[in-house]
Amino acid sequence: MTGVVRRVLVVGAGQMGGGIAQVAARAGFDVTLVDTTDDALDRGLASIRGSLDRFVRSGHINSEDAARALDRIDTSVDVSSSASGADLVIEAIVEDLGAKQGLFALLDAACSPEVVLATNTSQFQIGRIAESCQHRDRVIGVHFSNPPPLMPLVEVILGALTSPRTLDVVNDFLVTCGRETVLCRKDVPGFISNRLSTALFMEAARLADEEIASPADIDKVARLMYGHKMGPLATLDLAGLDTALKVSTALSEHYGGDRFTPPPILARLVAEGRFGRKTGSGFYEIA
């Protein structure tokens, strides 16, 4: 384990935040998982426990390893006090720029200047999130793939002011977590992965919207012809259609053209409250 980072603060106990906390705890780091309510933290811990149980049943880890990982995770609803003891902070809250900027202003004030502040944003430029910080050189993008415990790749994004030391700390942490990395060298919306994936996802959604094929057959092409583990529509259901609509709309507005424009079906499903797995229905009905 890297000597610089011992305790990791993960802000946001949802699917991404809980998954990131699990990855860090399994790698031997002490983790504090923070959210706004005890109920949210309870749900996050339950999800982590269920994920670890699945790893045990599949034979990837033993029950003792799972128990040790859970023991390394503390929870709190107090961001400021938790931040004061952290060596690395990873933000995984809602994809709302104002909310992220407000949180980073708080973290910048609560953490000592050498503590790295990382955002798991899937779309916003790192420089925009760092605008609220005095020490902008310690802000960096660390975009985990979903779900974090299963996906080996993490996209690291440099802001214009991100320091070499900040990048080194993050790289050391991710290597210890057993993750591969790619580096997005320019601070552009969507970075590498979401520019690639959003173009694919929106075209898959257009195929469904135009009733050219069923969601199952569209996903089957991606899985059996292109070797994807999950089809694009199933992946959208997993990630959340509400989040996908925000990301695709923002990228479309920034870059123009049609490649990222969300088709009507996506806005319709979101308006109906069908966000994917978290609501029980999206492109698919989920048991």
C-alpha cells in the first residue's frame, strides 16, 4: 500500500461511491463512506455486503477477506470531520455541477493542502469543478467504470492546473487497487470513455426508438458481434437513464451535431420515472 494514502474518504454511498469504497477497502485502505443520511449509508453498506458475498460465492475471495474489507469501512454523515482525517478524497455524488462545486469548496477548506481531491464525474470538466477551490492543483478526475468492483479500468483526467504530484498520488492508489488506467490529457467534457460510449449508447437508443429492433436484439449484436460483456441498452439501465440523459444532453450542447443527441425514447422513459435498475424498469423490465 502506498505510503502517501492510508485513509480514503468516499463522498456518496450510491452505486458508484459504494463500489469505489469496496475497491479501496479490499486493497487494504481504511475507508470512510459519507452520505447525507444514515438510510443512504445503510443502503450503501448493504450493497457492498451483497457484492462481497457474490465474490465469496464465486470463489474470487474467501469469507475472511470479505469480512476484513467490511471492517475497514466506517460511515459518517459529517463530511467536514471525515475530511480532516483523509489522505485522499473521492467524490461520487449526483451529476450536478453546482452540487459538486459546493462540495469541493467544503473539502478544500476542511482538508490540508496536500490532500488530493478527486471527482468521479462522468462528464464535467475538472477545471469547472475546481473553480470553487483555493488549491486547484490538487483536484483531478478519477472516473471509475461501472460497476467499480468488477471493472478493471479507471480513467484519470487532468485539469489544466492539476499538479504532477496529484497525478502520482492517484496513480499509486489505483495501482494498489489493482486497476489499469488511461490518461485523458485534455480537460474536455466526456473525456475519453463517455465520448465513445455516449455515441454508441445514443445510436442504440435510436434503434430502439425507431423500432428497428428490440432492445434484446440490439444488445445481442453488441455482445455476440462486438464482444461486449453487456449490451448498450442494458448498460444504460444499469447506469441510470436519468444520468444518461443528463450526460448526453450536456455533450450534445457542448459539441453540437447529432452524435450525442438523445432520442425521444430516452427523455420519455425518464419522464415516466423509468430510470433502469434503480426503479425496476427502463429499456427492460427488471425483476
